[in-house]
Amino acid sequence: MTWRFQFPERTFLLAVLAGCLSLWIFIEVADEVREGESHAYDEAILRSLRQPADPALPIGPTWLREASRDITALGGGTVVTLVTLAVLGFLLLRQKFALMLVVLISTAGGGLLSGVLKNFFARERPSHIPHLMEATSPSFPSGHSMLAAIVYLTLGAMLGRITQRRREKYYFLVVAVAIVILVGMSRMYLGVHFPTDVLAGWSAGIVWAVFCASVARWLQQKGQVEPPDAT
């Protein structure tokens, strides 16, 4: 059975290129963090998001703080788990059992990888400004940013594969990217992550998402994972 919505070779190569570039960015950022070279501009950027007279107060209107907390939850474990369960339920209804396993491994594996990286680097959270929400785990990389990249970029790609209209594909991609960016920005605005934490989280998430997509593509070509539009 052939898959009419399979990624064209050029699109797949672009995704692999994005994964390679993201891996390079992660390695470079991690090297700077371990050597302490990023500390000065990390702190400067976070300070620029606070009132000069009172670092406990963020810049912008008062509603922006609550909005940031709502947005940051999109990358949190609870929301990501609920989204994943909803997707798994849909795939179950469509009887895409092998694809369910791919999605589950992608999300659960991403969460596990995030924890491993955090414990390996063991970077302390920003301490020069007050946090606007509770955060206790190690800081590097940002788990919210990483999980958001994994889950929403993967969902955007999956949704894009069920339509042949190019503008709809772009719409799904733009929405996914916007969510990922907003989650990362919210982590900095709330003062719980350095900018390099967020950049590393985005990069690691893209690498993992591209890796899982590549594995799923290979399995589909081998006939071991059913295509999303199979009946």
C-alpha cells in the first residue's frame, strides 16, 4: 500500500537539515553554558524583561503575567500528557495501532531525554530576579520548550499530512511554531529560565522530533507502520 501523503524527498531532506542545524546549535549553546560564557547576556536579557526599579515586576501590562502562566502551561507535563492522550485516542478510533506506539514513544522518550539532559548539566535556575511561578528542577535545557517543540511540531506535521492544500499545510506549521515560540518566551518572561535554556530546549526538541519522524517514515516504507490515511 502506498501513502499518498508521504513527505516529498525535498521536504524530508529539509527536515533532516533542520535537525542537523538544531543539533549543532544545541552543542554550541551547551558548550557556552558549561564554560559560563553565556551567563552575562543571559542575565542581561532577563533583567530587560523586568522593571528597572523593581526586578519583581515584569514589564508590560498586568494581564501579561497571567497570560504567560496560561501559555507556559501548554508545554507543561499535564497539558502535554492530555494532548498526547487525546491524539492517542483519535489514533485508537482510527485503528492506527503502530502509529500510536510511535507517538507514545516520541512523547515519552522526549520527556525522558529532557530529564536526562537536565540532570547531566544540573544548571541552577536564574537567581538574580524573582520567579513569577514555582520551578524546582534543573534549568538546562528548558523542559517546557523542549516538550512543546516535540509535541506541537509533530502534531503540526501529522495534520499537514492529511491535506493536500498547501496553505492548510502552512497554517498547521505556523500555528505549531507559534505555540512553541510562545511557550519558550513565557519561560523567560516568568524568570524561570535563561534564554540559553530555552534555545537549547527548542533545539533538542526539534532534533528529537525529526529523529522520531525519520524513524516513523522508515517504518512506513518498510510496511511496519500504517500510513495515517489508510482505511
